[in-house]
Amino acid sequence: MNKTLTEQQKSWLLLVALWLGLLLLASLRPIAVPDEGRYGEIGRWMLVSGDWLTPRLNGIPFFHKPPYLYWLEALSVATFGVNELALRLVPALHAGLMLIALYLAARHISGEIIARRATLMLGTSLSFLVGGQYINHDMLVACWIGLAIWCFSFAFMAGDKPHSGLARLGFLACALGMLSKGLIGIALPGLVILLWLIATHQLKKIMYLPWVSGLSLFSAVALPWFVLAQQKYPDFFNYMFVGQQFNRYTAAVYNNPQPWWFYLLALALLLFPWMFFALAQWRRVSPTDAQNPRASMPAAWWKLCWIWLLTILLFFSIPHSKLIGYILPVLPPLTLLAALGWQRWVGARQHAARWFAGVSAVNLLIALVLMLKVGDVTRSSRTQDLAEAFACAAKPEDTLFVTDAFPYDLPLYAQTRKPMVVLGDWPQIRKNAGDGWQRELFEGADFDAQAAKVLQAFEKLSQVANTPGYWFATRSGSQLAQNTPGWQLYYKGAGWDLFRSGGSHDSTPKSPEATQHKGLPGCKEQR
């Protein structure tokens, strides 16, 4: 029996190996704040509370994004427990799906060799190895945008009329994209496909799409949650679609202002150095070119890649606020162009395979070093150490006060089942707060008066200072607890301090190992 692997089998083994490598890297670092702490905790809280309709941060409604990420995070935590890898499995699965879709599309368009090279380029890039494990909505919506574009484009290229099955998959991908991050899940695939149809003189085919069944499928998947949320919270549509999507796109008052060229630099880093080889495909290589037959691409697909890349790049370069994860949807066409560019300029050289392997190995090494070192660099901004101390010392019914900043990862690591009480001068904060954690809380509190009770005044700290069962977490160096009689320092962390109420005579800072009380599920002594 001939046991030699076929070329396609080798490619599938490569896909599996790249994805397993992503999971390995995902297990090497702590939760990053604020994003991973915020979105991971919302998913965990959805499971704890049993409320699958309303995403909640610290018990307060959080309607910045739709719930698709949170649903999957809750299911993953229910299956694998509360840990970094379980939470990162959700974006990692979507990164793997993006990689598979790229391989299948590239194999059809340009053959096995180019498809495998594109897979390696993306799978060994920082965009995949780092962005593919980061807990937020970006990789999820990028995956579904890409799948929608691939499905619709292959449907239109199937003949005089679109392939109905592929078109329906495109509608389904748009629905999941909308559930991932809102309107861009529909708008970006629609805009790219429309411009491509015009450029390739296929616009008349659009009338033959399975509109009735496609839109019915889209509506059945995407719309129920939005309708139910609007019925329960009358201001929901205005807040999510106008406030969190349209205003964030058009206004200049939100965080992360960046120059217009920000995403060009981001892509150079995310897909280094492969992005530069994509520029070699600005002029298309014809399939009849005997000099570079493997670097060729049919004109319609070449136009799709560039329209896909430039349309989304321009779309996200317009707003004042920019985040690096927004540009992830352009990775599939950019990587395919880069694979063709490499083949055109380097692929035929004597040591091309060694150079390619060397660059891929360097990218893997950079990602590994980042994962191993990031915990040390971010230690003072996180609360993992304090959360473990609190989890072992507190009782489930105890109350935790916080101020100065919001410890996104504390409830996640401690696995609390009771919201924290956030202290502040909230009437004044409402007047002056920028685009940050305080606004997240008080805007969400406006949807739920009962949940809003966790936002309290500083005076509450002195009222319970001598009552057992209260705790207070604050950034190191804060004088608020030290100047309030009755509070005792319990644990001093890398960047946060934990105080205990009740007039304890033992004010010596303790470590999680020193305490004998076992309280919350996050206490490692219980494992």
C-alpha cells in the first residue's frame, strides 16, 4: 500500500499544525486588560447569571456590541472551565476558519502551491498568532466578512446565474457578522461585492440571487436578538446603532485617534514581511505568461483581491478613531496577493524555500517571545495576583468596593458571583467623563435601575468600614482607604492593594497561600 501523503493532505496537516501552535501560544499569557478582561468577563457573567439576552459588565447592561462573542465565551467556559485558553478558544476557532477559507479559495484560484504558501504566510504572521487569540470581536467579524465575500464571489463566478447554495452561505455569514459586531458585518461584504460586480461587468447577475431564501435565512439568524433587546430596552436601537456605531465612525471625540496611514503601518507589522510582496501584484501576471505561470491569477479574482483590500482599508482609515484589530478583514486577499508576489519575484530562486522557512521561523519566535514576556510587562496594570488573594479570603456574599480604575480581570480570575460596588462622584463623572470605563458603566446603568445600584458615592466606604464582610481594591498608592478609619491592608499586589473591613488587628499583608479560608471558585487552593 502506498502511504505517501498527497499534496492536499500535506496542506491539511499544515493547517492543523498552525492552529495547534496558535492554541499553544494562547495558553502562555495572562488576560490582557482592558479588552480581554472586559469581553471574557461578560461571557463568564452571562453563564453565571443565566441571562443570555443582556450582555452585562459588572451586572450592568453592556450594549456596545452584539452578543455572539459572549454566547460562545459562555459555552466555552461551561465546557472547559474559567481559564485563559477556554476564553481564547473562541477567537482561535474563527482564526482557524479564516485560514481554512483562504486555503480553499486560493487552491481554486491559483493552485495548491500558492494556496499552501498563502496559508503559511498568514499562519506564521503576528496577525494570526497574536490577533487570532485575542479575546474581542475583531477576529470573529473579520472571519465572517471574509467568508461572506468568498461565498458570494464564488457564487457569482459559477456561471450565468449565481450558485444558490454558495449565495445562501454568504447570507448566513453576513448574519453571523452582524451578530459579531453590528452593521459592518453586512455593509463591508456588500460594498466589496457590489464594487467588484461593477468592475467585472457582472452586476446584472445580482437579480438572480436567491433573495427570498437568503434574506429569510439572514433574518432568522441575525434579527431575533436585536428585536428582543429592543422590546426589553426601548432606547437600545438608538444606543447601539446611532451611538456605538454611526457616531463612533463619524465623531472625533472617541479614544485612539490615529493618522490616515495608521493601517498601512499596522498591516506591515501584522503581515511582516509578506505584505511587501503583495505590492508586486499591483500589475497582474497573466495566466499565459510563461515566465511566471504559478504567479498568475485570473483577472476577475485579481480585481476582487484589490477591491477587497482597498475598500476596507479606505473604510477604516476615514474615522478619527482607529484600532489595529479593525483591519483584520483584509488579511485573506492581502495574503493571497503576497503569496503570488513571492512566487513572482523570489519563488524560482535557488534558496527561496530556505529564505521562506527562515522568515516564518523568525515570526514564530517573535510571537513566542511576546507571549512569554507580555505578562511581566503588564503585571502592574492587571489584578490577577489580587484576585487570587481575594478569592481565597472572601465569602461569596462579601461585597467588594473598587475605585480609581476598573479592574476588568479581577472578577474573571476570582470568579465572583456578585457585582463589585464602584465608588465615585457619579453626578460629576457624568458631566466630565471621556470615552472610558466610567462611561461604559453609567451609560449601561441607564438601561437598568436595579443594576445601577452598584455605582455608589465615596461615603459608602466609611459607612461600612467597621462592618465585617466588606473589601476594598484600589490602585497602589491611593490614600483613600488609609485615610478611612477601620480599613486594614490585607494584600499588597504588583499594582493594586486589597483592604479588609471590620477592624482586624492583623494588618500584615498576606499572600493567597497564607490564608486558610476558601471562598470563591477562583481560589487556587481549591483546585
